[in-house]
Amino acid sequence: MSMPILNYTTCWKTRLFPLLLLSLACSAPRQMPPAAITTASGLIYEIVMPGSGPIAQTGEMALIHETTRLGDGTLIVDTWAMNHPIRFLLGGKQVIDGVDEVVTGMRVGERRKVVVPPHLSKRTSYPENGAFGPQDTLHYDITLLQTSKP
């Protein structure tokens, strides 16, 4: 059995109009899902949880937790599970370009979901087991824990 759809006329004629107004006034506003942002380089990210701390800048040390997966969901790295965050110099070529780009500009405490295309995930070596290679798009979930001076 389906619920009848109430419209303005039905509500007014049945004296439900004041209740309709009250329910509209008391209902929580709908929140739109965060929009994905595509950078000039082709990196795609969305802010899952805003941060409130300082903004990470090139030349600073960043401490992050990350989960990295392939497009099919295969887990590559989960620093949360290992309880071992990653520390690196922003702009220092110590991580792939996509991670460096997305962390620069994040606020401490911020969490982003990121899609890194192959041209931004190049590295000097790849796992010997062939888990992933230079042709793979990587999916990250990154939380910026801390920034500091080097």
C-alpha cells in the first residue's frame, strides 16, 4: 500500500497545512553530498571531513594516515591497520606526486578521498609481486594528522 502524496490543496482543505508548515520548519536541512574536485593535473578528490587545524604548506613535514586501493578495491596499504602513519616533506618528492599535491592545502584533521591517475602515481619502483604498476589508478583515503617545520 502506498502513502498518498500530499499537496498544497489537499493540506489546505484538510487543515493539515499548519502541520505541514510546522514539519517543514522543524525538519533538518538536507545536506548535499560533497562535490568532487578535479585539479588541473587531473587529480580528483572530495573532502570527507573538514579539518580545523593549520593548512599544510610546501616545505613542511606532514604526518598522514592513508588507505590505498586499486580501482577494483584491492587493498595495497592501510597505515591505520598497521598503526604506522607516514611522515614526509611536502614538495620533497618523498611520496608520489598525487599524494604530495592533495596533502598540500589540507587542514590538520581533514580527511579526503582521492583518485590519483597513473601519471601522478609514478614511482621509482613497484612491488615485485606485481600487485600494481605504472598503469594503475590509485584510490586513497587520506587524513592529515599533523604538520611541522622540518
